[in-house]
Amino acid sequence: MDSEVKKLLKSHSLRLTQSRGDVISVFLDKQVAISHSDIETEIDGKYDRVTIYRTLKSFMDKGLIHKVLDDSGATRYALCHDECSEDSHKHNHIHFKCQECDETTCLELVDIPEVKLPAGFEALESNYLVSGVCNKCNQ
């Protein structure tokens, strides 16, 4: 198993198992938001759906990945970066969905604009999706 994978799992207090290593390797290889079915395809039936689901839940609980909602209604997942932990996810960034290649990318350096809610409303989570053509497809 790759040393980067081992380091990443250890830094998030996750026990090293073959399934966790294989799933996190998919995230590291893709570098875009991926769905449960994308992972199933990449690992070619090596693990059942429940194992993958539990692995993703463990990763989210420990601040290793976060959910990304896109315009298809499918849930995708993306790697968290330095600011996330078991206690707190910080994802105040925009997600970009390319209409050409269908990839969803975290734009970490683009903050979600502040939204002023009416009195009595409390935001617990926000998602901001921009749709268009990505830099790879736009070349």
C-alpha cells in the first residue's frame, strides 16, 4: 500500500485496512468528486456496496472526505484538505460541474458568498454549484 495512503489514514485516526486503502487510492488518483458507483467501477467489484458505503461514512466522520451535491441529484464525495477534522468540516468553497466531461471539482480558493438569512433562520450547511466548462475541456 502506498505510503501517502498510509499517512493519510493514520493522520485521520483510521485503522489501515485493504478496503480503506483501495478506496482512498481512488480519491487520490481521480482528484475530483466521485460517486459511490465510480468507486465500485474503479475497484472492479473487489468490495460490496455496503463495505464501500461504510468506508465512505468512516471517511466523512473523520474529516477525510466531504459530500458534494451536483445537479444530477447524485451524491459525490471529495477529499477534504487541511482544515477538516473529526470535529469540524470546513467547506466554504464552490463546486464546479463541467457540462462536457461531467466532472465535479472543488474550487478550494473560491469562497461561497455570504448569505444573509432572515431572523430565526440558522444555516448549518451550504452547497454552491457552478455549472459550465472546465479548464481541461476549454482548451
